[in-house]
Amino acid sequence: MTTKHLKSISTAKKVAFFICCLCIISVIVFDKILLEISIFREGWPTFSIGDLMRSTIIFISTIGIFYSMVGIQKPIFLISERKGASFELASIIMVLFISVITLSLFMFNPSTFNKLSKEDNVIEWGSAILLFGSFLFTGLTMLNYHRSSNNLSFVKLFIGLMSLAFFIIFMEEVSWFQRVLEVKTPESFGSNVQDEMNLHNFATEFTEYAYYLGAFVFLVIFPFFRFIFPTISSNDFLKIIAPRPFIGIIGSISCSYNFDMWNNIFIQISFFSSLVILSLFTIFSINRFDRNITLFTLFLITNNQILFLTFGENFDRLWEITEYKELFIPFGFFIYSIDLYLNVKHYIIPRQDFSPNYNS
């Protein structure tokens, strides 16, 4: 956030930002200390008066937090940010289409919806393949960036670490191919919750929430920051690494796949924040088509969440929806990794090219 941007934000908005942050913190403190509720609260969603008041406070606070960050914002293109937005548009439409199909299965053919999410079925392998694709594209991006004339070591390091992270998450998703290769679980993994050769099940709750919240920050919050802080696009590091605004539309889809975790404050924050960010995208977009796509996404994720919470009896397993959440998160990472690859390939000058810089 630049000094110029700070000056464009009124004092009232700055006060609102801090008050709303305090409200969120107060809810967490109230849950933890007074109600003695676990920070990883899970179970069947509850809708008592207290729960509804709590959700209302979270929703209003997220509105205040994100709206207060917006200064004198110029309209922008969300999808058509650069010439030839076919990749951006195709990516959004594909993810929206899959989400519509998923919701239709949940409502009209819940047995198929449940079956597809079982272990070693379509959803789990789909998640793994998308993560492997993310690993490949970020790895190729690192090689391309290394061959560029203006490569920066910390950019190359960050892309390399992302590629490594995608590989580890992919291998964890398939339990390092233990079931495929029929490898017996070593004794050292005896305390693993699922008795499998993976690390995340030693601390399932922590790693699960770290993954969900990390994905939310990277795929929704960061694109929003790039939207409200134009200086990001002029920074040598951030203009390559920071996800572009259209990624925020795709990333918001996974935030609506909640059921057993709905009572958790962080899950509600991510869902309500997605609604607010999509609304701000709609308000400030310069293109009518962009606005229509964003409005449809806003309608879809709202509809998703309401129907999942209303028809919980359609689930065979309480946590079934998380399998689908873990499909749409890798979708976001996969599309981001392709966009990163295309960005480096088309906008970074090769070492042997001595023509003027056209990166701006």
C-alpha cells in the first residue's frame, strides 16, 4: 500500500477498518475464552440465534475491512486485462461449469456425488493431477525465467519453492503412491490418523486449515490486492508472482464448499470475504462482460453455500464436501501456474533478445 493510496482513503474508512478487525478478533476471543470452543470447530452446522448473530458480525466486518481498503479506484478490466483474454475467459467458464455440474449432482443425484468423492475415485485423482500439473508448469516457468535477460534470483527462488510445494502436496494427496504400489505402512507412521504414508495426517486439523486458508489468501486475497494496489504491476517481483485479478474469481469458488466446517470462524471469513471481493470486482470493473461473469460467480457461490447447508442430509459422510473443496483449490493453483508460465514466456525478454523492453 503506497502513501498515495493511503491518502486517498478517508479517515472514516481507516477507523472502520480497525473497528471491523477488532470485531473479528472479539469473536475469536469470545469463542475461545468464554464459550471454550475449539478454534478448529467442526460438526453439523448450527443456526441458533447466537450463531446467526456471530455470522452477521463476521459478514458486516468483512464488508467494512475490504471496502475500507478501496481508495479512489479507477475502473479496470478483470478478464480482458491484456490482449487476447481467451485463456482467462476459458479458465473461468470451465471452473464455473464444473461447479454447476457438481451442484446439480449434489441436488439431483446425491449418490453419484457421494460416490465420486470416495477414496481413489475421480475427485481425489482429479485433485492430484491438477497439483501435479501445477508442479510441472511452475517448474517450466522457473526454467524459462532463468533464460531471461532480467531474471532476479529471489523470483527464481520463489517460483522454485512453489513448484516444490505443489509436488509435496501432490505426493501427500496420493499418499506417496502407497496404495498404488501396495506398500505396507511403516511402523514409524503408526500414529497417522489414516494409517498411511503421509505427513499431513499426523496433524490433520492444522494442516487442513493451513492449506484452506493459505489457498484463500493466495487465490482470493492476493488478486484483490493486485486489483486495489496498481503499483504491484510495476514491481519487478510482484508483477510476475502476484496472481492477477481474474484468479480471484476462480479462487472464490472453493470458498463456497463448506458444510461440516461451517461453524468455524475462518471458514466463514473466507466465504463472506469472497462475496465482498466479488462485489467490489463487479462495482469497479470497466467491462460489462466482466461484470456479468463476476455477478454470475457471486450468485453461484451464494447458491452453493445455501444449498449445501440446507440439504446436508444428501451427504453420506459429514466431511464429504471437503473432497470437492480440495478439487477446486488445485484448479485455482493449476490455472495460476499456467498464467504464470504464459506471463514469463511472453513478457520476459530472452537473454539473446536485445530489442527494447516491451514488458510494460
